[in-house]
Amino acid sequence: MMCTQDTVLDVLGLFRGVGLSKVPDNEDAGQWLRVLNDVPAVLFEMAAEHYLKTPIEVKGHLRGVRYCPTAAELRSIAFALESTQRHEVKKSRRGCARCGELIGDDGAITHHGNGYRTITQHCHPVADGLVQWSEPPYRIASRQVLCDCELGRYIAHQHATIDTSTLPKHIAGQWKPTLTVEQAFEVFQRVDARLYVTGTEHRLHSHDRRPGSPWYSKPSPEEEWGDNDRASNARATAYAVIRGEIDPRQVLKQKLATMGR
């Protein structure tokens, strides 16, 4: 929730209560809000407490603050705090297996999730008003989206509250928050489309863009197991079967054997 006039009044009351000088009258809260309307209320309150608890140096000695800050000063403090927290995100918030987190045999994280996933849209042809799901898609498009894990939700919050004036000019003009998984489903859902949400870009393996690929319309081995020997062997075996070099019944027999059947 962004700052409201009540939030500003609470902070001004705090400043009066701790004895700061030159605190504006409550009637000025509306003017403060014009400066602070893009600052989340929680972040604004954090900035106010940070200002009060951070001593200043005067003639080589530290002392507590005495005067009320301006609205613009608190806004700068708020976004500076947010920037610091953003750098600490990997330490305090985790991704998940769906966005790339890998756990070693000892239970430790061997690879952190990045908070992002990939949504792929397959649009199928329509004939006589019916979607031809068995036909190859006439278009495949993908888009990076934010995972719905803790890290993805945190990044979504950062994107929603970012101050675009801090971005380079060549980026600020076109910058938009990254869509979340839920938002992407609303945007890209169509009656003639199937949507696939995956954790990495391995879904768009160059081989899998061709209709002859076994993973043309389903997750690839790299997506299910990671970019490892198991995935590589599964891909090699599949194409060996397609080329007629391996009897598919042999592959099935070996798989059943590993499953104890």
C-alpha cells in the first residue's frame, strides 16, 4: 500500500512526539503526499525511523538529529533503503525449484533460484470453429515472467515501486514491470492457445522448435532434470529412436526394468 495522508500524519506526529523542531502543521500533509505518493507506506515509515536513529556528525562529534526532515529527504532515504535491501535479496529470500533452485545431497543449496520463469504460448490452427489441437502450432512465443515463490513476489514488489527516475534514460522510457505468472496467464490465455510455464529457457532448445521434436509441445529433459548428463542421454536416445537406430521396445523394456516391473 502506498503512502496516504494518514501515513504522513502518523509520521509527523512521531516527529513531534520525539521532540524534533520545525515539524510542519498537519494541514501541510497534503503537500507532503504530492511528493510521497509513489512511496510504499511501510518503506516511508522505515525511512522516518532510520532518520531518527541515524546520528549526524557535528564538528567531529556524533549527535542525534534535531530538525524535521523535508518530504523530499525522506523520499530519498526510503528509496536508498529499498536499494540496499535489493542487494541483500539473495541472502534473505529464496527462489524455488521451479525457478532454478537446486539442492545438493547434503541439503545445501547448490544453485539459487532466480525468481524468474518462462511462459511459452502455442497457438494452434482453427478449422470450422474448432481448434485443431493435434496440428502443429502455427506460432510459438515465449516471455520471461516472475515466479510465484517468495523471491518472485519480492521482485514483483520492487518492480511495482521502482523510481524510474533512477534508471538510465535509454531504459526508463520503455521500462515496465515484469509480469507475474498470474498476470501472464490473463494476458496470453486464448481459446486457440496452450500455455506452458517452465523454470528455464531450456524449453526453447533449438531442436525443439521443429515439429519433429518429441518435446515440441511438452517440457524438455533439460527443463525436467536440468542441463545434465541424464537430460543429454534422454535427448540422444529419443533421436536415436527417431532415426531408427534403436528399437523403441528396447528402450521401454529398459525403463520398465529400472522401475522394477
